[in-house]
Amino acid sequence: IPGMIAKPILDIDVELPANTTIEKATEKLAQIGYVYMGEQGIPDRHAYNRESEEAPYTTPRRKWMHQHLYLCPFGSLELSRHLRFRNLLRNNPELREEYIQVKRKALSIARGERQVYVDQKEILGREFFAKILE
């Protein structure tokens, strides 16, 4: 999202084709260094961690930036929610600035503690998220 402050982590959402199962995709991802972590409390958003900084494995090997990889079944409500959120912030500078302020406030409270930041962003952003994701 242009102009958005962000941590140096790439969030990757992948929508599976209608004829592909999570199990089959998980097998393929394991071959390139991803470990299945489950839905983690969010239905139809399957999370994966990397075995190492070199995942996804390529030839030649290289290190990749930190990332969060999620697979969503075709037509998933969670993926639709993510895309709607992204598009709203891309297209509305006022909403984008409001979210930036939520993130900045969470950062100031967290003082470098990642989990505190995540928790504060959720707490401080509840009203914002409810407003834009209704």
C-alpha cells in the first residue's frame, strides 16, 4: 500500500485454485521449505512458516526477506476481507492516514516489543477495522 508504514515482513496471500486441496498445496510447499502451522484461529487462512531464511528453496540458494505465507481456498471470505482492506487503503488517503496513526500509537506503546505491538494494534484498531470491514 503506497505510503503505508510497515515492518519489514512480506505478507503473502495465495488463493488456491478450486481443484487444489490444502493438503496437496502443503506437500508442494514442504518441498521448498515451508512448514504448515494450521489456521491459527482464522478459518480458511492456512499459515506457513519457513524452515530457514533460504526458503523458498531455489537454485542457487539465497536468503529471502522475512515473510508470512497464507493459503486461502478458492472464494475464501478471509482472502476477500484482506483484498477489500488493501483496496480501501490504497484508494482512500484519509483511511490510510487513520490506519497509520493506529500503527504509530501501537508502536509508541510497544517500545520494540513485537507482541505488544500486535496486541496494541488490534486493541487500538478495533473501531477502525469494524468501520471499514463491515
